[in-house]
Amino acid sequence: MSHQSDPQLLVSLALRLKGFGDIDAISSVHALDSAVTQGALSLMIDENKCVMRQVEGVDKYVLTPSGREDGEKLLREELDRLGLRAAVQSGYEQFLDLNPAMLQLCTDWQVVNDGSGEQKLNDHSDSAYDDEVLQRLADLDRQVTRILSDLNEVLIRFSNYPFRFGTALDKVLAGELEWLTKPIMPSYHTVWFELHEDLLATLGIDRASESAL
């Protein structure tokens, strides 16, 4: 049976993935009810695990160093208590196999060869070129969805990623092209980056040292 993680673990992890976020952004990562998110954040503030700052009148939250350490401890203990390290490691390794293709796809979406060997920003006037990139994206989406299906069989918190990927993909295909790579919004690349960080955090792997593995 798939395991449902504790709300405080989920909120702590979401804050780590977002870096800095409001209630809605934090809740959206794992599809938590906003009241559950608020309750976990209030407890974390009381324990000095996160702090709240107002940005343009909106309450936003960020982990403290002790909150980050506590989150790592919660993730490690959950994984080892349930004996799921091998399953998540397998999903992580499969994801890593896809990552270079995703990075190249994002580059190809943003810049094109101008015909003289130089690169220029993609103005998306060549629909055939864009369609080829989007076909590759659809193929990657099918592959990452299969990986997430396996992960969801052991940890329910991976179940919201296909929805988030699907939302971004649908918007790109509907002509909202910024939903593929634009930062500071839940674009396809943003969700991909957060899934990558989620797997690293869950397994206790530092992103900077990942290439040495």
C-alpha cells in the first residue's frame, strides 16, 4: 500500500522546492488543503523551522537552516522506516536518464540556428520546428509519467506531479508557449526542476555533487 506522508514533511519539502512561497504555491506542490498547509506552517514558525515575510502585502514563507535540516531528517527517517530507498533510487536513476534530453529540449525551444551557424532566440515563427520540439516533449512526458506511476505506488506524494506536468503541457499545446520554460511560474520546466530536487532531497543527495555519482 502506498504511504501518505505527514503534512509537516510535505510542507517542509514544498518549501524546499519553492525556496520562497505563499500558501497557495506551497499547497499546490502536493495538492494539500490550504488550511492543512497553514497549520503546518504555524507549527514550523513556532519551532523556528520557517519564517514569514510580507512581500507586496502577501505572506510568504521560507525555511530556516534548522528547518531545512529537520526536513532532511524527516525525509530520511520516512524512507528508511518504510524500506523504500531502493524503489525511490530506481525512480531517480530512470529520471536522470531522461534529464539530458529535457535540458536539450528546453535549449532547443529557446534558441534556434539562424542558418549561418549562429544561434538566435526562437521567435516561434517556424511552426514545423516548434512542433518537432513539442513531439519530443510529449514523448518525455509519457516516460516521466511512467516513472511517477511507479513512485506513486510507494509514496502518494508523487501522485500530483502528473497533474502538474499535464496542466503545463496542455497550456503549451493551447498556444501559451511560456508554459514550457518560463521560470517563476509552474511551467513544465519548473515542475521538472522541482521533481528533480524532490528526488535529490528524498535520497539525501546534494545537487552540486550529483555529477560525481
